Amino acid sequence: MDEEKLLIRIAEMYYQEDKNQSQISKELNIHRTTISRLLKRSREEGIVKISINYDLSETYSLEQALEQQFGLHKAIVVPIAIEASIQQKEQVIGKAAADYLFEQLETGMNVGFSWGHSLASMVNEMGHTESKDIVCLPMIGGPSGKLASEYHVNTIAYTASKKMGAKALMIDAPAIPETLELKEALMKNAFNQKLLQLWEQLDIAVFGIGSPHLSKKDIWQAFYGKDILSELAERDIAGDIVSHFFNSAGLPIASELDDRIIGITIDQLRETPIKIGIAESKEKAQSIVAALKGQLLTTLVTTEETAKEILAQSRKK
């Protein structure tokens, strides 16, 4: 292969096939430092032309505003047309969340997942990588109602593990058993005891943000069941993360359900170094603001429309 064709091939692999320099080095049997030098040459010689899309400058400003307003480590705001479908919006923020998650992965990490539409979209949008000694695990038990399998926490954790080349653990217990005695009996299981230990050793938590404004939607009905939802309806709830409910200040709302939940505790979640929240829609903005006020996440992935609404609502307070 002559030098010009080599420059083109390396540029294709790096910029179009999204391969990193180590992968290119192995595939072409060329030293990694040479790959770096040739990529620089491809830009200098005009083979690769990089342009800045200034239409995205507004989303960058929104990201900075969210980070400064709420002390976030990272805000990721994705531009998408307001008239786009819910599915399309979930796909674009899912892809952005998946890319960010892959950037954070390190050898030996424990990565916890919640359930729902946003998480299902994220794992579906994941590429593939080979990770070392990473464990993907659920942070909550299964649904009380009848939830579609694609949104189940076990499906999400397992799919993520396949995309990452990681290990996966599953949970065989409901999120909210009918009685405290049943929960205690289930948690005596050696496998569930292992999960309990790992919830205290999480490096990354990935979750959606629930909103009481959407509690009549089928997915909430399917996860919690009507009895639990009727109990929750009597309380002043602003939102939930991994079935832990909080008020408009982001403070936990104590309830009888807390004792029965099989899943990560709110204190364990707070101690997790990287907490990635994925949520969009104007209807959820109030819930997202509350979660941000409570410092329940370190990273927010959302749409431009939602980011503007979050900032508008936070200025009203």
C-alpha cells in the first residue's frame, strides 16, 4: 500500500469506522505513535478536513449553564428537532449516554443499571468494546406488574454486558415484595447477598428519572402495579430514581415502601462516584430539577428542549 492510500485508509478507520489508534495499530501492524503521526499528516495535507458546527454552540452553552447551576461534573445536551418522536429522542440521548459511559470504563469496574425506556434505548445504541473484569449488574429488583422484557433491569444489564464484553449478574427478586418478611427471606439468598455487597462497591450507576406526571403511563403501571401506585399517589412526590422517591428539593421521601425495596439504597447511590441520569421531555423537567437539587446525579444526558425547560424552571424558584 502506497503512503497516500495508507493515509486515506487510516483516516477512514479512525474517523468513519470509529476505531481507536490501538485497534488500527493492531489491524495494520503499525506502531501506535506512527498512527498518531499519520493522522496528523492526513489533516495537514487536506485528506481530512475538520469543521466546527456552530449550530451546536447553543447546546454547549446549555451544558455549561447546567453544570454551573447544579454543580454537575458533566452535562450532555443533544440537539434534536422538537417535533421528533419520543422514540427518536430516546435513541439520540441513548447513543450520547452510551458513548459517555464507554469513555468512563476502566478495568475492574462495577456498573449498575436501572430499568425503563431510557436505559433500554441506551443499551440498544451501544457499540461494542472489550472490557477487562467489568461487572454489569441490576440496581433494583424486577417489576410488581407486567413489564415488557426489553425494559426489565435484567435484560438491560445482560445486553450491556454483551456489548461491553463484560460479566453480568441477574437478580431473581421483585423490586418491592408484598411484605418486609418476604424481603428478608429473599435477601438471605447467597446470590442476593453478593448483589448487596456489589451495590456498596459500584463505580458507575446509570438510571432514568421518573416523574409522577407520567405515572399513568403503561410502563409505570407495568412496573409498580396499581396497588403501589395508589399508595404513592397520596404523597407529595416530585420524582424517583431507582424507586427511591424525592420531593421538590431532591430530599428523600420516607415511606413504608423504603423498607421493602430490594435494590440499591439512596445512601449507596450517593456514594457511587459516577451517577449518569438519562431523561428528556418537558413533562419530566420538574422531576429532573428536583433530582439535580438533591445532587442525585453527577452527569445528566438530555435533549436541548428539555435542558431549556430545566433552566427556565430553576430560575422561577
